[in-house]
Amino acid sequence: MGIECPKCRSENPDNSRFCNKCATPLPSAKDISAIPTETGETPADQIIRGGTFAGRYEVIEKLGEGSMGVIYRVEDKKINEEVALKLIKAEIAADKNIIERFSNELKFARKIVHKNVGRMYDLNEEEGTHFITMEFVSGKDLKSLIRMTKQMSVGTTIHIAQQICEGLSEAHRLGTIHRDLKPSNIIIDKQGNARIMDFGVASSLKTRAVAGPGVIIGTPEYMSPEQAETNDIDQRSDIYSLGVILYEMVTGQVPFQGDTPLSIVAKHKTEIVPGPRTLNAQIPAALSRVILKCMEKNREKRYSSAEDILSDLKKIEESITTEEEVFPERKLLTPTTKITMTLKKRWKTIAAFALVLVFALSAFLYFSKVRPRLASPEGTVLVVLPFRNLGPPEDEYFADGITEEITGRLAAIHGLSVISRTSALQYKKTEKTTSTIREELGVDYVLEGTVRWDKTPEGKGRVRVAPQLIRVSDDTHIWAERYDQDLEDIFTVQSEIAEQVAMQLDLTLLEPERQALLARPTDNLEAYDHFLRASEVESSGWLHWDIQEIERAIEMYERAIELDPNFTLAFISLSLVQSYMYISGMDHTEERLARSMDTVDRALELAPDLPEAQEALAFYYYRGFLDYDRATEILESIRRARPNYKLSLLGYIQRRQGKWEESLVTLEKEFRLNPRASDLAHQIGLSYTCLRRYEKAEEWFDRAIMIDPERVYSHLARARIPALSQGDTQGTQVLLGTFPHSRVTEGTWITIGMAERKYQEVLERLNFLPFDSFEENYFLFHKNLAYAALYHAMNESELVRRNAERARMDIERLIDERSGNANLYAALGLAYAYLGESHEAIREGTRAVELYPVSKDAYGGPVYILNLAEIYVLAGLYEEAISLLEFLMSVPAGNIVSVPVLRLNPKWDSLRGHPRFQRLIQ
């Protein structure tokens, strides 16, 4: 068995003297083996995800691990209710006095029934393993929120602190103290309510602290001085811990840190607490005094009760005006409201709202931190909101199509900046005021409207469209009209609306612009109907990554083209969807790429000067052939003709050319015209990650998540930042736990498990994976390769060989079907390397690098170089491997390589004694 670090809880080999992760001195294996246990297995070995424990608890997931044991989310089949189940560590449960005390403590804890305290249920035993059941609260622990926000706003801190005080007050009244109060034991539910958890390990009032050989009950960072000295403790020990929590909430860090638990404990007893205002000048002096009074070393000088703290917090609340409001960056949503109201009138609503937004995952952080500031677009700025469908729900696509057409026509007018359709869609079916939209999008005018399609049996009929143009500065309707036309005239209606808007905004139309406004995409209304339906289905397909939906959309586009062989927009959309399938890995075949080229060629034959057709061609050259010069030439010609035409593709090309700063300027300029584009914010975050500007990356990922809380890739990218920037694997795990697992997140979970040397957990995760492989832009995940890497770290050579051989056979089959795929060659190289066939491994790994060299792809190319470095290590060619790692550390590759990652990843263990590698990780 391995040795668990007493500080970070990571596993270490039996012969380790210091923790591989944090360098804390370790107890010897002999010392640990001498601790009596009542079972030969560890609790963690007795409970697995998907299994049943103690005959009634079906395990859903592991929630975390603390000083007392491991906690799981389970379903109690006896009562059909989800509960939390904590397995008590064997070395703790071995002391019958401790178990007896737990039992007594639970008698007190079960009496606590309060909205801010998680309920405790029972202490039981199953085959020598003791466990506690308690209420399961769905939410996020306070520690993870602090990590995300760095420093919580004053209003939110007070909001949470008051609830903690109320919960503590009730517990203390009933004679129970917590004795391990810390942010990870406080859950914020989806309504923004704080719940104190884990009272099952608390002591009754005035009992002596519990500690045994090798066991610390409590967490050093939050321990009161008297608890550390194991003196008699009372409710004032919890008050000290609360002070530490408040300190961390407003400053982003605990007051005392150290290399070992004992050094932290010593600081709590002897060192003066640094004033919280020295770390955050925004903290009111009164709140600073409350924190420091909670943390008085002499408990006689502390608050005597949680009620007293609550009273002072309420006084602070009453004294703070909105000049110190929770969201200093936001303006009030209604212009008639003056900013003279006190925070007391607003803070609870705002703070609770902020916490709810966190559960839209990181929106809280967006509002409580300083956001990236961007200049406003030039000229008049307009947004076309989704026109509201007044007909049956199945006609929704038709109203959306009209909105998109009008948006496109207006975007072609010089002197007018039009917010993209992607951003405008965020406001579909919302009740936001025009002032809110003005604030969020920076627009001067809003065009909105309604659509009703009264169909005839043959599918035609009449269309009623009622647009209205609003000046948002004073909420004035400056133009409105009602159109009641035959369906055949719908394009005329769209053109007239665009022309009327231009006239109302006093914009002079150039003749090419006027002609563009009058253009009809097709004369075949049935083809147009198929085109609109295809657009709707395609959007759904990409959202859910559903290849069947995408193929259905392709069929609809093709049907539209059959009905009108001159339907240029249908050819363009068909080309783009084929290109996206190719580059995303959904169908990375030469046939798919050729189909994309065929359709864009036809679009250009029909309309050689149409910007949308030219952009589709640029996209084809960009991703199909990495022909950046040709793609850039096309995009620059579009920009000269249409200065406000979308620029994101140009920014992506610049990034792949290694023009990182130029790319950021382009992408951030595009974001000004598309401020609700989560993908664009995500891509900017990725650029900053590559540049190792991790704080900026966090800001942009948080923005992407705020815009689209369901965007898993942004959550994942944000979650990886703590590990990449600081080696904080626990921080990454906390963030990974805040959004649903999917196949794209599993790789990161496995990587973190490997970095922490938790090989059994990685094995369990691999065993439960519901898929064998999946492919992304620059990576092929293959379960057998993951097994091979795991068993290699565990020195299980036969299992390495067996899994590598399976991977080799499968990947070679895929290469026969899809030659030229760099991901497959990279994976094949690793399979050969694990098989010990070094020559073949290096050949395949080099082939992948040559397909996507950094000179051609500065963004994706480093992935294949890192893969080749791993192959060199497995082949024993350490000098070559280090040379590649040195190169990667010299270029923007911070999304895959950083000093903390090199320190942690077991892939590089063979290099740790090499002087060049040591210099690299200093």
C-alpha cells in the first residue's frame, strides 16, 4: 500500500520519505502499518461508482475526501432518496473511543434542524467499515467559489456570512460545535443559500479535542490556537474558524500558510494576522474589524457568540451605500432609478442573484471581477432581436429566418455596425428591457418585431410582419410598420424593412448596397423553406454534437438545391457544414473535404463577389489545406469591401501563423460586434492560455460561461487553469465537479488522477468509461492507450503490452480508412512506443509533426511535438525529449505545457534527475 500525505492527501510509494506532490515529510510505511484496523481493505476499495454499498446505497459519484474520510453521493434504495455517505478512515475508526464519541456527537447533531445546516442521519458499520449518512445538498462548496472569484465582493461575503452565523447560532444553542469549519464544508445551493455540512464529526461543548497517532482532526489552515494545542474548546473555536473563512472570502487567501501542517498551526498560535485591507483595499474598515475580532488568539477577546457577529454584520450592511455595491462594474438596469439607495435595499437580492448565477457556472465571477474592457464599435450600433413568432410553434424557424435575412441585409450597409445574429439570439423570448440590452451590447438602436405566417393548404398563404425601431437612449419608438403580404413577397418585405431602417438612421445607401438590399436569395419558396429548416436542424446538431442531425441538415440543404440549382446561400451553407465536419473530426475524410470544395465552387460560380461565398472558400483553404496566405488574401478583400464584415476567421488564421498579438487584436475587435458570442470569448481565452497569460484566460472563459452556461468546453478550459498555472490539481478538480461529466471532460479527470498518482482511481474511471475512443481537433483519445499509460506508471509491463497491442491494431485499421490524419499517426506512435518498438514509434510520431508543423500551425502543432517528446521518453532518448520540451516552453504552448505540469506529470519522471530538465522546471 502507498503512503498518504498528511497535508495534501496524495498517495506516495512505500519507500518515499517526502510527498512527491508537496514535499511534506511522510510517516514511514512501518508506522502506518502499525495502526490497528478492523479490516484489511481501505474504505475506498469497498465502494465503487455504480455499485451498491451496505445493501441499500447505490453509489452515484465520489464527492470529495477530507481528513476524516471519503464522501460519496448515493441513493438510499430503502427510502428512494439521495443522501451523502462518508466512509470513516480505517485508522480513525480503529479507535473505539473515537467511534463512541462520534455516536454521542450524532445524538447532538441530529437535533439541529435549520435552513443553514445540513442534516445528519446515522452512524453505521458494514463489515468493519464505519460510515455516516447525511443530507445531500446539491450545490457548490464555498472553497470552489473563492477559487473562481479570487476575492468575493463585500455584499456577497456579508450575505453568506450572515447565513453561516445563523446556522452556527442554532448549533451552538443545542450544545454542538463543529470543530472543522472551513469553506469546503459550506455548500451554497442553487438558490444562493449557505448550508454548513459535516456536523457529524463535531464535539459536544467543552470536550477535549480528539487526536491520535498520525491523525489530525481538523484542518490546520482554519484551526483556532486552542484547538491546535488540544486544549478545551467551545463555540469560540468555531468563531475563530469563521474569521479565517471571512478573511479568505474577501482577500482570496488564508491568513497563514506553510509547508507543513505543524508550521501552519504554529503561525496560528504565534503570528499576528495580516490586516485583510492590506490585501484588498475595498474591504470596509468595519468588516475588517469583525474579521480580526473573530481571529483574536485569546478567545476571551473574541466574539462570545455567533449572534454577536450577526449583529455587527447587520450594522455594516446598513452603513454601506451602493457606492460599495456588489457589482461595481454594472449600471442599474432602469435609468430612472437613482444611485442613492442604500445597499440594505439591494444587497440581499443582488448577492443571492450572484450566487444563483454561479450555478449558471461562473456568471457570478463575471459580475464580481473587473471584466476585460473593449472599445465600442465605430458608428451607429444596431441589434436585430429575434422576431417573435405569433403562429404555431412549428413556424418558429420561419421567424428566425426572417430575422437572419434582415440582419444580413443591414450588416452590408457602411456606417452601421450590426450586432451578430449569434449575440442577438441570446435575447430570444426574454423580457429584458431596452436599457438592459443597451448596457449589455452597447447598442444605440434595437429593431424588433413579430411574424405570423397564415398558411394555405398548399403551404403558401400570407405573411404578416410588424417591425419597430427603438432608440434605446430614451426608449423611443422612432419607426414602426405593418406588412401584410403574400408569401411570394417576403423578400420584398425584408428589403423594405432594411431600407426603412437605413433611412430612419439617416444612412446614405451606396448603389451596391441598395442592390444587395433588393437581392432575392431564391425564387423558389419551397427551396427557401427547406433552407430555413436545414439551418435550424444544423444548429441543433452542432449544439448536441449529433451526427445524425447534421446529416439530416445536409439532406435538407441538398433538397433546397434540387429545387433551385441557383440557390447560392444553400451551396454556401452546405460547403460550410461539410468543412466543419472535416475539421472537427466528426468526419475527417478526404471525401468530406472534396464535397466541401465542390459546393463552394458552385457558390462562387453563381455569385463570385458575394462575401459569404468568398468566406466559405477562405475557410476551405484555411482548414482543408492550411493555405493561410490564400485564405487571408480572400478575407482581406472582403474586409476592404465590407469593413464591418465578421473578422473572426482572419483572427484564427493569424493565430495559426504565430501572429498571436495581431490575432488577439482582430478577435477582440470582432467581439465588440459580437459581444454575446460565447465561442469567440472561448477562443480568445484559449489564445491567452497558450500565451501563459492565465489570469486573462480566466476572464475570457468566465465571460464565455456567463454568455452560455451550457458551454462544456469553456468550463473545461477554465477548470484546467489552476493546474496549468499553479499545479493546483485540487482546484482543477473542484471546477471539474461543477458541471456535468461528458466524454470531453474524462481526459482531464484522468490526467489529474495520473498527476496525483491516484492510479486506482484512474483505473476505476477507465473501467467505467462508456466509450472506447473519440477524436477532437488535435487529439485522439483511445481507452487502450490510456490503460497502457496507466499500467506503465504502475510498472505492469504485461498489461502495458496487451493494451498497447490492442490500440495498435485498432488505430492501424482507422488509418486504412482515413489516411493523412495526424491524430491517428500520433496515437499509433505512442502505441508502438509502449510496445517497445522505438523505430516505428518515432517514425509515426514524426509523421504527425510533419503533417502539422508549428511553422504551419502555431496553435495546434505543439500538440504533436509534445506527443513526440513522450515517445522519446518511452524510447529512452532523454536528450531528444528534453530538447523538444525546451522548445515547447519557448513558444506559446501554455495550454499543454507549463512548469507546474512538467513537475507533476508522471510521463516525465524518467527525466527528473537530468540537469537540463531540472533547469527547465525551476
